[in-house]
Amino acid sequence: MYESYQSKSRRFRDSCEQILSANGLHWVGDKQFEDYLTAQFFLWENSLLTILNESIYFQEKARFEKGEDTNLYSPILNHAICALGAFHSTRPFPAAIPADAKCDFFAARARVLIDLEMDHPTLATVQALIILSFYEAGRGDDARGWLYSGMAARISVDLGLHVDGQPDIMSVTTNTDMLQLRRGLFWALQATDVFWSCYLGRPLATGELGSNVPPPIVDAVRAWRDPTLEPGLDAPSEAQSRISPTVHRQFCTLISIMTQIQSTLYMGKTISLQDHLSFVASVDHQLRWWRDSLPSELHINAASVSLAGSNKGPTLLHLHMQYHTIMILLHRTLIAPFGDDLPSQTRSDEELQTCTESADEICLLLKMYTTSFSTRTMHVQSTYVVLTAGLIHVYKVHREQTSTSTRETSAASDNLTTCIQTLGEMSIAFKSSLRALDILLSARRQLSHDW
């Protein structure tokens, strides 16, 4: 069996360039540019989900380039990383890449090799599919992104990622490193699954796994950094990235809560009003306890926008934006539609107030982010975060049309403008942001017309 696998591995390696050339995707390569795109991926995308262990990735890539076989690197993974990293690139693309392709050039190279890798999927296959799923999300191709996420989930079960057992003894990495890699990959998969479920309103692919996998312990310092990247628009400073390991473990807790909300309130389950109210109260308490118990270095005073650039890294800002997005997902299910005169209207107003407070906080966090970094460096999932906050502001603006409180209406209008401007700026990198912007503007026009 082992010899059979080795034979398949060699055939895969030998076939890659032949398949790429046959599909008009041959490229001699540009190591400096690929390294730059890889740096963009690790800085802006992987720092939130830790799909990859950075040091292990480069170690296994070096082994592969020497002709050795490895389960932790493949050309598909490299192409997927470059594709997602290219969203954040501010540098010109090499002349060899067609002008009308750019980001999609690398994704196209990964796509044509997927079938070949399906013959012997590995951990690198799962990593590549998760990354491609996020790439398609940014590109606005929901169907393809959803399918890649589902493929990753199925392969992960086949590889036993949902079971926290002993690492692969054939890996050249230490057992501890391998175990942490598998844990990180499983939680990245969980996050990808729940993001797609929330965005598209579709069932969770990993919802019934009954996993016992704890969050990974992430390295405190990045193993590799492109020295040409400067703090600011290109990269966070060392001080801003130092707390990211703690952030990741807290993020995994939020993913668990988000999964619970999605499976209970958004999957069509029959639930009584009393059970609904009890669930919302219980999870609200859980979320607030999570926020209040954060280590001091992870707290953010979002009202202090002027202090944003000093020490708050992008991963920490994303963590808090995710918290407020989950608060909105939890409470918006109890907001009454326009024109409804329900006995529970008072409760509906309270839920709207909670959602508005979180939407306001998201806008403050966006301002903090753009004080230090470019909007094109935001994580691809941020489109959904901004859209979620923006829709609450649209509702609030038109809800307050008949109110005597012009102050609240003005604040909601200002925050809605922030969401619109942010999505417009993000659309330079992500086509999905342009569609989210259209949804937001259409909702505003429709409500204005109906009112």
C-alpha cells in the first residue's frame, strides 16, 4: 500500500505542469512575487484562522522542492495561497500573467489540479480547499466557494480531523507540532463552514460531527516575514501581531457560540417563543461573559478611535467585530417587521437597541482599522460583517423616521455611510463587497419607497 501511494505521488508531481500547460496556464514562475503574495496571505488571512502553521508550511515546501514526498504541501496549496494573497496585493503583477486574469490566474491553476489531487487527498488538500473557498467568497462566486467548503469537510472526516487523536507518525515534524496543526486546521474548517452557513442560510456541513478537538496553541512569533513589507498599509508591526495567539483561542470560542446560534435559530428548527427567548437570554449571557473575561491586553475601547494606530493589531480588531456580528445574529431574530403592532413590540425595541449598539461598535472598529491599515487588507469575511451592521443601520434609520429623536437618526445615518464607504473601498479587492454594497443600497431605497 505504501509503495502504491508513493507511485501515485510521483505521478501527481510529474503530471502537474503537463496539465497546467494543456490548459494554457503554464508559467515559469516569479519567486519574489510569489513570496510577496504568500506574505500577504499569512499577514491578513491566516492570522485570523490559522489554516496553516507558517513554519511547517515553509519546511514542507522546501522538502517538496527537493523531490521528497509530503502530506503537508502541494502545488495546489501554493497556488491557492497566492490567489487569496493577491486580493491584498498593491504591487503590479508580472507581465507574464494575463492582464485580465491577475488574482484568478493562480486560482485557475489550483482548480485544474483539484481532480488530480482527489485521487489521494491529504491535509494539504483540505488546507487548499478552505483557502479556495475563501477566495471564491471574495470573488463573489458563492456556489463554487460553498462546494469547496463542503469538499474540505468531507475529506477532513476521512482524514479524522474531527477526532483529537495522535498525529501522523510518518510526518517529519514533531508530534506536538503535527497535533497543533491538525487542531488548527479543524477549527479553520469549522469557521469556514459556519461563515458560509450564515452567509447563505444553508445547513452546517460539520454540525453533527460531535468533535472533541480543542483549540490549537498558536506560535507566539511568526516564523517568517518578508523584509520588504513595512508596518502600516503593508503589514502590522511586531507589537500589533504579538497577541495574535491569544486572539485565536478566543476566536475559536466565538466560532463555537456562532455555530450554536446558527444551528438553533437559522436552520428551520421548530422552537417555541418561550424556548426562543430563553435561548437568546442564555447565549447573550454567555457572550457578555466571554467579552468581560478577556485578558486585559485584548480589551478595546472602541470609542477611543484616535488611539487606534498605537497597538491594536488587525486580528484583534477582527475578533471584536466578530463578537458584535454574533450579537446581531442572536438578537435580530426577535426584531418585529415594519408596521407590526405586536404585544411583544417593547421586547422587539429592546432587541433592536442591542443590535444597534453592536452595529455602532462595528463601525467604530472599522474606523480604528482604517486608521492604521488599508481596507483592502481586511479579511475576506469582513464583507459579511460590514453588511450585517449596515442592514441594522438601514432598519434603524427608517424606524426613526417618525421619531422626535433626530440625534439617533443622525447617528444611524452616519454609521450607514461608514458601512457604505467601507464596502466601496473593499470592493477594490473583493467583488463580493460590491454585491454587498448593492444589497445595502437596494434595501435603503426599498425601505424609503415603502415608508
